[in-house]
Amino acid sequence: MSKKAENNTLVRNPAYRETKHHTDAMFAFNVYPCTIPTDFTFVPLHWHDSMEIIYVKKGNGVVQVDFHTYTADAGEIFLVQPGHLHGLRSIFKKRMEYENIIFDMNFLGSESVDLCSQKYLLPIESGKIKLPTHIGKNHELYPSISACLNTTDNLCALRTGGYELGVKGQLMTLFSLLLQIADQQKVPSPDSVSYKNVEKLKSVLSRIELNYDKKLSINDIAGECGYSASHFMRWFKEVTGSGFLGYLIEYRLNRAASALRDTNDTILDIAERNGFENLSNFNRLFKKKFEMTPSQFRRNWSGTGYF
């Protein structure tokens, strides 16, 4: 069920903890076809309460799930369980087409009181069962897992009678395969290092989202995490793969690019509204990232498109 236009609205105005409902309560499943960087330059780290599968169709890019970063190639599959951080970004001069497959676990019956729910679906939703994050093309179960997703695509494209049952059936088969290679585990303790790191990073990302247009004090943010400024900078680069200042600038530039596409506001207003006090500095950073000036970027998007 493709809703590309709706998805573009979502990623152009990203929230680190998404509250947007991707699915219909009566059929809590959706597929969004996306292209990076054509639709957007990157998707910042964020999390939500739905299950998400990233299925790369063409090209390659970068996928991050929690603190693990992958170079994603055509055909590869990435699984993001509810509540886990994930994001995507492009590789310089590369293009990646992929599907975002998003559904609520209650779509499969996690709220039912039966063996499947209690033994499998609820533990997956809560994280007591850890599914593999990455299924590469060389994985022994890849043919069967990819076949489930391909069949689901066909069902949604044709929408023949009973296709909804077919979609649910394919997802059930998918989970039965994944459970063969899943890890049974305890939910991380609030006192564990991994839990604290995730919660600290979520707090920092939320701070960026709410204050990206303002001056952000590294000392203040580091203090909230219980770190010195130097330790915070090392920690942030380790868990995100990017330095804090670089991440903040990229986030601001992405927001500015969205405004250039979607509004008629002046470039000066857009620059100031996205945290750039100096127009010449904004123009320099924008051209370095997009290989064109903001004016050229706007003209290309209003004409034949950016790429």
C-alpha cells in the first residue's frame, strides 16, 4: 500500500520519537517506497512503537540500528523492533531505493490471549526476544525471508480478494523463520550500560529536535548525560558514527533543504530559522553538502527535480 507522498512529508519533518500513525487501526500495515537522496538526504536517528523492516531494492546507502552501522546493498533486509533507534543516510554520489515496511505487532495478534501471542509476539514487541537486525543475501534463510516480503509486495499491488489475509499470513511465516535464528534474552536492566546509552542518546536526539534552531551548549548537554564535554564528544561519535557538531549541522541543513523545497520563504529567513546566523556560512555549508547553492537547489526542485 504505497503512500510515497505521505512518507515524504514525514521524513522532511522528522521527529526523533515518531508519534505519527503509519497504519490504519483496522489494517495496521503499510509500505512506503523511498529513494535516498532523491526524496531526502538522510533520515536522522529516531524510534517509534511499530515494527519496521527496511528492504533495499536498488543501489546502496547506510543504515544504522541502535549503535550498529551497516553499508546496505540491493536485496539486503534490516529489522527494527519497536522502540529501537534507527536512521539512514546516503553515500556520496550514490542512490538507494528501498521499502519501509511498517506494522503494529497487534496486527498479528499480540494483544490476543493465546500461545502465539504470549510465547512469541509479545516477547518480540518487548525485546525479550531479539530478532536479527541484518539479513544479507548470503544468509541461509534469505531466499525464504525475501520471498515472504516479495509476496507481500505483490499482494498489496494486486489487492485481490482476501489479500489482507495473505499479508498477515506472509508476516506470520516471516516471523516463524526469524524465530529460528532469534535470541531469547532478558529485557535490559535500567542499570545496564546498553540501556543507559540508549536512553542518553534518545535524550540528546530529542534535545536536538527541539532546539536545533538555537545555540546548543555542549557543556550543558554533556552535563545532562553525566559526561565531561570531551568525553561526551567521543561518546556521541562512537554511538552515532558522526561528531556532534557535524550531526547538528547536517540536521539543520536537511531542515533547510526541506524548507527550500516546500516553502517560498527567503533563503535568509530559512537560514536563520534553522540555526545559521551567518548567511554566507550557510551558503558555504549548503554548497559543500549538496554541491549547489540554495538558490540552485530550489530551482532544480521546482523544475525537473534535484537528481
